[in-house]
Amino acid sequence: VNVRLQAIAHQIGLPNDHAIVKEILQAQRELNASPRTNYPWVLDWKTRLLELLYEEDNKKLFETEGFKAFIKRNVDWLPGYALWKVVLEETKEWDYRKWEVKASDVEKLATIDHPKYGKKIGLIYFTQYFLDHQLYEVSQAARNAGIVLKGDLPIGVQRYGADTFTSTKNFNMKLSAGCPSIGDWAAAQNWDFPLYDWEEMERTKYAWWKQRLQVMSRYFTACRIDHVLGFFRIFAMPPHNWTGYQGFFVPCIPLKSDELKKIRRDHAAADFNKMLDRMTNPYVRYHLLQKVLPGYSEEQIKEVAAKFLQDRGNGVYNFKPEYSTVEKVGFALPLDEEGITDEEKEKRDKLRKALWKLLDNRLLVAHEKNYYFTCHMLFTSSFEELNDNPADPLNGMIVKSKLKELWQDFFIKRQNWRKEGLARLSVLQQASSMMICGEDLGSVPDEAYVVLNQLGILGLRIQRWPPGGGPLLKDDEYPYLSVSASSCHDCSTLRAWYDFDDPKSAHKLYSEQLGKGVAPPVCTDVASQLIIESVFNSSSMWAIIPLQDLTDMWGDLRGNDPREDAINRPGETAGCWSWKMRMTLNQLNHRGDFNNFVAKLVERAGRFSTL
């Protein structure tokens, strides 16, 4: 998607009047005319044109010293990636466990002379060479101009991607990484990334990580570690739990049987297995089915119960084995079935979300003979309906207050991940010369801040999200070892937050934290200027302002609706990662009024001198 085709055409010697060059220019005009980036469209265009350029070059690139040096520099990962990609395209099967080709075949098959795969392997080498060449040229130009390029290190890899195909031992494929629910049934997430096998990585002296950082350092002066908390602990769940609620932290000190036995009532002393059954299984009762299916008639609710549930008597249900996981229910109620109407799609979506909520309505997660509390336990009806009636065989066997105390001890007191975070992040920090920054947003354990400070890793401080949910930070309250920002790619822009997301907090920021008097009802360009200036004035080592927030400081550079300027909305897909600047960099470079204003803001904050 990011490769510059014109530069390739020029480098392989095509004249400007060549048919391929003309087609590149035509595609460029059409793609640039779109107000948002259409990735499938861009990818289709560029893939086809790359194939034409590759054929036109006729392997001449492969004889050059530059290409040979590139292959030598990337031999540890490129052949495996190329074979994975070629076989994936050939088979259309993501799950490489079903392939005849194995990772052990890389040396034999991933060559440009192979009779079956050689041509496509060569195209991938050709493409990767120019991606490396172009990005390196940009990075060198930036360094020569005193500009820092900051790369991004994702927390996870694709479950059946090239990394797990070639280095399977480095990953725990039995679990998925994700994000826990924090609050009253707040959304959890299953990212469908396998977990890292840290014991195996330690055994190999973290060679896989070191290689990644060393490759990145060729292009970048700084590196942002996505979800840096994942290097302390990761929230994990079975891959089939699409909703992410049935997860637990890894590593984690699990619950002991003796601890769980202490929360029983005296009369239940002989019913420990019954109590475990109550805590680990979904809590499903008829009145809860009614609650999650508003608008359904009694007859419709009974039909749902008959299809998906087993009646245990007294209004208590279990899910039938064929619907016992979130994934099974999802497959039974598909939304992408060919010919499905919008009305039927909406109906299925409503039903499966209702059933998913009941499947996730549990107190404990059992995994490999260990037990872990669910993060959302206190907000479940499974917890709420526990009572002090010893005669209630279902909800009276557990002392609710003791259960809550044990939950709080489990999450707040007993876990400490300092050792893991320090060991793993130390390796990353020493693997290259890049300055390391960590995305440390969300629910952050205290020891994470200690480790980041100890290693000199910069944390992230989004102005609207103070650590621990405390008051908004004043200019001099940002830690020096941090990056301050008005927003980021994973949230709304400053202006959208002010106007739509949380006007009350935005007005408080303007009036109290900035001390600017009565806040305007909407985020005017002047309001944006004052708030952005406060971020530049912060005591953080670095201040990084998204381009959308910068241009919102200037009236005629603003878009009509700031909600359209978000890059990503976590947990959603529609419209994400498609934002595009409304003008080219060259056009923006000629806006001297705006550029001089930004330069003065930065200079007044003491972040650089224009002299």
C-alpha cells in the first residue's frame, strides 16, 4: 500500500511515456481524488502494477549488488515470509496447519528459481526490496533534516501469519490476547493474537525480538511499543471467546481451592464441586433470558430456550453442547450468510449478542485445572443474585461479601508483574539504539510505572485521560519521562471530544486547568489553539500532536465534522484507518500563516528555537 510506484518505474529505467508509467499516473489521480483511503482499491491497483513492473524488469534487479546485500541483510525472515504469502495466495486457506507446505520447506521452496513458486517469490523479493529502499531513503532524509521518525511495534502478531508459521515455538497458540472489561459490562476485546511463549523466547535469548528491533532501527530513531503492559502481563482467553469476557491475566497467581472453600456457607461444606459448577458455568435463568431479549414475546423466548438451552428445572438452564461457546453461537447465527436480508441480519445480531451475554455471565474461568475470577464479575447477574438465604440451593451456598473480598484481593493485591516487565523490556531497550516509548494507557498496575521510570522508557499521557482516572493534568504535572498528546490514533480528535464526546470535561479543562474563563460551547479554532499550547507547554520530554488537532487550530483548514477525522475506533472496523489529509503536504507547506503560528507555539514552549 505504501510503496511509490513512480520511483520504481524510474529506477528500472522506464521512460515517462511508457504505458505502465501512464497507468500509474492515472491510478494516482483516481486514488488521490477519493476523500478517504480505500485500502482494497489501493492494494488491487498497486499489486497489479507491481506485477507489471516486475515483469518489465525481467530479474535485472536480482543481479545488482544492492539487491544481494538486501537479501543477505534480511535472510532470517524474508524467505519464510515470502513462502507463507505465496502459499496463502495459492490455497486461499489462512490456517497453514492444513497446508501440504511446511515451514521446514522454506530453504528448498523460497527461491526465485523454483519451478512452481519462483516467479511469485521473486515478485515478493522485488516488492520488499523497494519498500526497504524507499523507507530507508526517507529515514535518511529525515535524519539529515533533524527530524525523528518514530516507528510502531505492535503487541501481537496474526494467529496464522508468517511469524507463527516460521517460528511456531515462540507462540502459545492455545490462547488469544485481548483487553479486559473495566467497569459495568464495558466492552472486552479478543484480538485473536496468539500469546508469546516467554520461556521459549528466554531460552533463545530473545532472538526473535532482537531481530525485529534491529530491523526497525534501520528506519526509525524512536519506537513506540504498543500496549507496553503486555510485556508485564497479557489478558488471555480461549480463541473461541470472541467477546473477550472469559479471560485471565498471564502470568497470574491463580485461586487456590482452599481459598474458594472459605467462601462457602457452613451447610455447603460437602458441596464444593457443586459450588465450582455454579461459579464456572454461565448463570442462565428464564427471567434473565427475558431481560436480554426485550421485545420478544413469551412464545419467541421459549423457542430460543428450546433451541439453545437445556432445562435443568426450576427456571435454571445450561447451554446445549453445540452452543456452549461464543464462537459456536456466532457460527449458528452468521451475519455474512449469502442472501441474508438486513432485517434478518439485525435480528440475528440482537439474538447472538443476548446469548453471548448469558454465556459470559459467570464468576470464574477454569483453565488447565486453575481458577481465575472474571474481570466483570461484580457487574454480572451471576454475582448480583447471590443471597444470604441458606435454603436457596443455587444462590445461597456462597457468602457474597467474602466472594467480593477475595475478588478484590485477587485483582488489586496479590498480582505483581515487576519481574516480568523489567526482564522483557530491558531486552528490547538494549536490542537497538532507538529511544523506546511505551503506550501505557488503560488500567496500569503500579509496578509498571516503576519499571518504565527505572528503564527510562517514555510513557504516554493523553490530556483527557489522566492516569488512574484522577483530575486532568496541569502543564507542570506531566512526568518528564513521557510523551504528552492532545489525542491519538485510538480515540476521537480534540475537537470531537470537546464538541461531542465529553463537553463537560472539555469545558472544565478550558476553564479550570487552563484558567481561561468561561468555555465556549463548541471548540473554536482559538479554543483549539489554547488547549494545544497547553500540551506543548507540558513538562513531558516530548509533545506529539496529531495533524488533525493541529489543523483544527486554523479556521479554513478545519473539516466540517471532526468525528470524521478519527483514525481508529477500537472494537470497530467500519470507517477505521481510512482517514486522509484534505490537502497534500506540499499544499500545507505553502500555508505560511499556519506554519508560522505552529512554529511560534513550539518555540514559546521552549521545544526548539527558530533562530
